[in-house]
Amino acid sequence: MSTNSTEKQTMLNAISTINAVEGFDPTPLAVGYTDLNTGEKRLRLPVMIQVAWFRLKYPEGRISIKVKPSGNFFVADAKVYKNYNDPVDSYLAEASASRGPLADKPTVSPREWAQTAAVGIALRNAGFGLQFHAAGESFDAPAVDELGQLVPAPKFAQDQAEVLPEKEAPAGAPLGMAEDIPISDGNQEPPMQTAATLAEETPLEKAMKLPCPASKYKDKTLGDMVSLNPGIFPWIINKFGEASELGAGAKLICEHAMQVTA
């Protein structure tokens, strides 16, 4: 190994100590991908691992997300805080991301996709995954034409807001399911959608709003459990059965999680 290579590796080792958590090494959890420009095999840290790492480092931390429609795509803004009680402007890092619908992926919510992307970038900006070639979601999707699509946003009843509660500390070290969203390999333009179409709830969104049946989480929804305690979904399915609304909703969320991580 040359002197330059040795020095480079030393610097990379130093970078890997950023946000170090005793007993946790994210490297085995990184996934391989191929650089579309060079064909080189690289490693990327998925968003769900970034979130888990953040929870281990800051058990009382908060990930704040706000999303709003703009033309035919959604724009999400994410901020990460060391503590859920930190003032609004006292965040570790922030990021924005915009995503639109994909014609060949009708089950993928552009709103959720934008949220996932924003969280991944914000966590990367906060140092969670800097030792990898990439951290966050995949980057080979067609870029949204943000400048060409800046038209007045449709009026929704209300903007989607926080992914996590503002005033409550999340449980320590949960592993979120908000993984990378599958992307299109083609160049087909996503169709324009009206405000009414975008506002319609999908079965997954309805499932996310179902109340959690566990007494410990009596004020939470199944959507909250994705971040707070994803291990509860198999218990719900077994206890209430797939034929029940709760069981079917829990199964749908699990199937969605497996689909987006495939």
C-alpha cells in the first residue's frame, strides 16, 4: 500500500469515529450498489440504518419533518435534534428533498418518498454515514424538475407535519422502516396529478392512521409504530388475525416495508 493510500485510509478511519456508539458498527449493515457512471461497486448506508444509528447516539433525539405539495411533486423539509426539547432553531442538521409520482410504481407515495429522502440527507449532514460512498436513499432516480414545475401549490386541508411527536421522547434505539423507495429505471415522465388525486388516501395511508392496540401505546397510531417500535407489527397480526382491520393494516405496513427494502 502506497504512502498516499495509507494516509487516505487513516483519514477515513478518523471519519468513521464521528458519532461513534460503543458496540455499534454500521459497516456490516451497508448495502452494495453500482455507480451508474463508472460501474464501480460502492457501499451505501440505508436510511433505516441511519435512523437506528441516530437513535442509539441520541435516544431522546427528534426527527422533525414537514412536507407540502408543490405542483405535481412534494417537498419535504427535515431537521434532526439531539433532544426533543431543543428549541426549533437548535438543530444538528437540516435538509430538503422533492419527489414526484412514478407511473410504473403506483404504490409508491411521493410524499413518503420525499420524507425518506429528506431524513436521509439530514442525517448524512449530521455525520451519520460520512465514511460511506453514499448515505441515504438511492440517487439514480430521474431528478425532479423543480424550477420548471414551480407552480402554485394546491390547497390541501392541512399540510402533513411531524413524523415523530414534538413533545415526547421516542423510545430508545428503534429501527425505523422508512427505507429506500424503489425507483424507476426508465425515462417516462410521471403524469400530472390534480390536488384531488394527490389528496386521496391510499390503503397504506389509511393503515398508518389505525390506532395501536397495545396499551403502552394507546395514544399512538400504527404509523407511529414504524419509528417507535416496528417489532410490534407481527404481534398485532398474530393477535387480531389478518381478517381484522388492525391485522390487515399491520400486514400491509409490513409488506410495504419489505417491498421498499427489496
